[in-house]
Amino acid sequence: MKRLNQSSVVEFILLGFSNFPELQELLFGIFLVVYLMILMGNAIILVVISMEHSLYVPMYLFLLNLSVVEVGLSSAIMPEMLVVLSTENTIITFAGCFAQMYFILLFGATECFLLGAMAYDRYAAICHPLNYPVIMNKSVFIKLVIFSWGSGMVVAILQTTWVFSFPYCGHIKINHLFCETPPVLEHACADTFLFEIYAFTGTILIVLVPFLLILLSYVRILFAILKMQSTTGRQKAFSTCASHLTSVTLFYGTAIMTYIQPKSGYSPETKKVMSLAYTLLTPLLNPLIYSLRNSEMKRALVKLWRRKVDLQTF
């Protein structure tokens, strides 16, 4: 087969769900509604936290950053995917594919670290309530946020640049919905063994290490809650952790199933669905999880709504 270097490849073809043409229009409608709900739900979170000064505490400021990540992740995927589903033009340029992969990795890795930082915040608040203002002061909060975003950028730059440094051969058809690393790398005309070792090791560090830290934090939190004498105190502690735990389970469960698996573990169609699970399901459900199950968020939302109604009456 004739070998082409990366500069010769100017475009890729995303196959999407082309094997099921009869479902294209239905899927387009479903994903459009999902995307609009993601934007609306996370926009509400961003507006409520930004406008309600009582929520200017680390727990909710972490949530604000998480909503920015969720909007970014879904926006890196959905517009191009809707084009794939709505037209026969499924071509994405080399630069477009590079950019899409970069932002997916950036927001995905950043979310891993943010969820870990949020677990540490809950651990400090519940296990060391008297020292919490010192443990989670403004400086520590800023450092954790910068570390989360900075680590995401480093991972995205390193991995995306490495993937697109490989030579690619022939007419490249990616059997996927978007430019994710594994399906793109299948078309590389070079030995990718070293990269696969890096990718597996990187996934362990980026996904499993924060997950284990979250698990350790919640083990400590559980013991602290069980030692509480007050039933009200236990319920309040559980309620502040429930939303984060649900979010962690959704994101890490689907991400681990997608990335920590043998190459032949699932069919291409199954991999597409699993990728959608961690890239779309979490951004869709997080606003509901953090608003409906959080009393302070609900009070802030009602307060802002009443303020808006009062302004309109004058």
C-alpha cells in the first residue's frame, strides 16, 4: 500500500451510523434535543452560581468549572456529529479532526481532575469542618482549578500532537461519530506500540488515579459520617455528597468501560454508543443531579426567579 505522510492527508470521512440510514433522521432529532438540553441545563447552573453570592464557595465554584467543561465537551462533539447525521457530507478536515480530538481530550482530562478536586473538597468539609476554611482557602482552590485545567491542556497537546505525527495511508474512513483517539489511530501506517503503551499508562494515571483518590476520600467521609451523633448532620452530609457521587459514577463508569478494554472487546457500533454515554450522558444529567438534589441550588434558583418576577412587575 502506498504510504502517505501526515501532510498528504487533508481530510477524513466519519462514517457515523451510516450502516443504519433509516435511523439517521431520528438520531439527528434526538441528539439535537439532547444538545440543546445540555446547553440549557449547564447555562442555568452557570447563571445561578455566577449571580448568587451565597454560592461563592469552593463546592459551587468547582461545579461552575465543571459546567464549563460539560458545555465544552459536548460542543466539541455535537455540532460536527449533527452535520454527519443530517447530510451525506461526512468529511472532516485534517485540522478539524485535530482540533476536535484536542478539545475532547482537554475537557475529558480536566473533568477527571475536577471531580477529584471536588471529592477532596467534600473530604475537607466533612472530615475536618473546623479547619475547612484553612484547608480549602482561596489559594488552595485556585491552585486545584489551575492544576485541573493545566493538566488537561498538557494531556491534550501531547496526545493529539503524537497521534497526528503518524503517517496515514490511503482513503481514511473513520468508523466512528467523531475524531476520538482509538478509531483514528487504527489508520496509522506506522508502529504505534510505543504510543499505545503511553496511552494505556496515561489513561491509568488520568482516569484511575483520580478515581482511587475519590474512592479513598469517600471511605474517609463514610467513617466520619457514621461517627456523627446527629441524624440531621448525617443526612446533610450525605446530601452534599450524593450529587458528586452520582456524577462520578456516571462519568468514570462509562469512561473506564470505553478506554480500559481490549481492542477487540466490543463491536464498532457498541463503542460508538459507549463513547456517547460518557461524552453526552454526564453533561445532560449533571445539571439535574446538582440542581434537583441540592437544596442550596434550588433555593438560589427560586430566589433568582422571584427577583426576575419582581423586576418585571415594576
